[in-house]
Amino acid sequence: MEKALTDRETATEMDTEAVSDFDRRNPDWYIDKFVQVIVFIGGISAIIFVVGIFVFVTKEGIGFIIDTMDVKEFFTSPYWYPSDEDAPEYGILALVAGTASVTGLALIVAIPFSLGAAIYIGEFATGKTREFLKVLVELLAAIPSVVWGFIGLTIMNPLIIKVFDVPVGLTVLNAGIILGLMTAPIMTSIAEDALKAVPDRFREAAEAMGATRWQLIYKVVLPAAKNGLLGAVLLGIGRSFGETMAVLMATGHSVNIPHSVFDSVRALTATIAAELGETATGSDHYQALFTIGIFLFLITFVINLSADLVVRGVKNQ
């Protein structure tokens, strides 16, 4: 019996070698291998680019972190005066507060609109109406951020001054509304895809039990699509947190800890965009801006990691 098994294994190996030799003589085999290599390179390219960006940013900012930065002052001081020749101050507390306030207000604006639009498109709209709305959402998502910033500067600014009787309209309210409108189309598109992915048998079973349309959506569709909806919200957080140009144009760009939505603020990303071109390469100010970039990179990593852990936890429940 052992001899029969050995002969069978030998025959199998010979057949495999014969097939391999045949494949290597076939031109399609080389094309297939070439495509596999291209796909592999494309798959790892994102990791390579992210690591490369992090290495570059860390290389430019590590000198400030080691030699100059006072950790307590950097994270707890609201004073950002890096260009002061006598006593420069590198405190990002006001910048963090400005970024957080604008992002939070943007999510308050975007989440209800996004989920509402996604539910209507996915569950109520039909035919040409659905297709028209989906195309419209995609077009809104394609509007450049500088255009949104221009809208905040020229339209929302005087409107806020007139409606709320405030001296300046470039405030947290302005940037939050603009950023919420920017984020809403992307969140809507992802949320609508998540609702569409819910199997029809779930809906049919609920309707067979006598559920109304709203009961069907609230108790069946939304719980079944919660992974995708959570992903849409987290993507919106990432988009809001990392936005630069629109925030730069709509916030007033003032280093200030906001106490109301009518205060002007400055965001972390806007600070880098506004000041990097005016600093001397290698100076403390230059390296401090890259340190802010490292901080932003780490926050983005934490957000993505938290999102992954939350989604995995939801899946395991």
C-alpha cells in the first residue's frame, strides 16, 4: 500500500511539472504573471507611500522635537507666536480647539443631512429620481474645496453678519456649515451604498410581519447597515479634520480658543498651509510646522485604528 501511495505521489508531481512546463510555453502564462506583479505593486504602493510620507515629515520635524520643543507648552499653551525673535512661543492648544470646534459643528450639520438623504435615495426614491439624485450627490462631492471656501468668504460671511448681527462672519459657524456641506455628499454616497447592500429578504420579512415603512427602516435596515453607516461617519470625521483650504478661508484665521460659534479660529491644517511658505528651511518655526504635521498624522492614524476596532467589534456582535 505504501508503494502504491508513493507511485501516486510521483505521478502527481510529474503531472504538475508537465502542466508547469506547458504553462511556461504559453504566452498567456507570462501575461498572467505580469498582471499579478502589477496588482501586487499597486496593493503595497499605498503602504509604501504612507510610510514614505511619515518618514519625510518625521525627518523634518524631529530636530524641533528633540532640541527645542517643550511638551507641556506645546500642548497646553494657547499662544502661537513662532516668528517672535525675542521669545518665540509654540503652543497649539488654540489651534487644536479651533480644529475640534469646526469639525464638531461640521459633523452636527453633515450627519443628519447625509443620513436623511441616503435613506430617501435608498429607500424612497425610484427610477429616474434616484439616478438624478445620485448623480447630483456625486457632482457636489466633486466641487473643489477652494470653491467652498470662496462661498464661505463671499456669501456666508455677509449673510452671517446680517442675520446674527455680529461684526465678523468668518467664524466657527461659517466654517462648520461650509465643512458640513463639503462632507455631506461623501457621507451620503457611502451611507446609501451601505443601505443598498442590505439584503432584500430582510425587507420582505419585515413587510410580511406587517411593519410600516418607517418601522422597516428604523428597526431593520438601519441596524443591518450600521457597519457601513459607521464607516461613512468616520470618513466624514477624517475629511473634516484634514480639510485645509476651505477652513483657511472661512474661519478668520485667528489664533483663539473659541467660546461661541461666532468666534474666529485657526485650524492646524490651515496654519501649516499659511505659514510654511514664509519660513526659512530648517528653522525652528519650519520644524514646528512639521511637528504639527506629525501630530495630525498620529491623530489620523488613531481615528482610522479606532474606526477599524469599532467596526470589528460591531461585526463580532
